[in-house]
Amino acid sequence: MITTAFELPGYRITKNLGVVRGITVRSRSIIGNFLGGIQSLFGGNITIYTALCERARSETFQLMRQHGQSLKANAIIGMRYDATELMAGLTEVLCYGTAVIVTPIE
């Protein structure tokens, strides 16, 4: 279970295992920049960049999930994304949260 909330309804947090994260650094290719530039001339959704962002977020989410599993967590709370441009055309994408062990409330 992974949530952006800080609690899971119906569950009690019994152990906090700490921060888990997934990180990737992505760059845009010359071809991607060219196609994105053409799309931007017409306005609207720049699909080549949307796809790049979605792949980066998906990858970091899976890496965070694997990090949580390595700590034997059965849930991650407070999940967030962050992105930082390291230099022109080079972006770091981070997905992080708090790995916890939860038990159902009886």
C-alpha cells in the first residue's frame, strides 16, 4: 500500500522504518528536443515531454517501492515526487516516502 496521506484508514502504524526513495536522472535527446520544439509551435500538450516525464516518474516509483520492500515494509506513507533541473536538459526526478509496517485495526 502506498499513499500520499500520512495514515491509512483502518490500519495502525506499528513501526516506522524510515525514508525510502527512488531517483533517476533524465536528459532530453536531440531528436526529442527537435520534435518537442515542433509540437510547441502548435500549442497544447507536448506529448514527447509528457511521455518522458511519465517514464521518469514510473521508474522512480518502482525504485522507491523496491527500497521499501528491501526494508520489509508493507506500506509507504507520505509519498511525494520532486524534480530538479541539474543543468540545461538534465533533470533529476525523485520519489520518496516513509516506509512503515501497518496492522489492521480490530
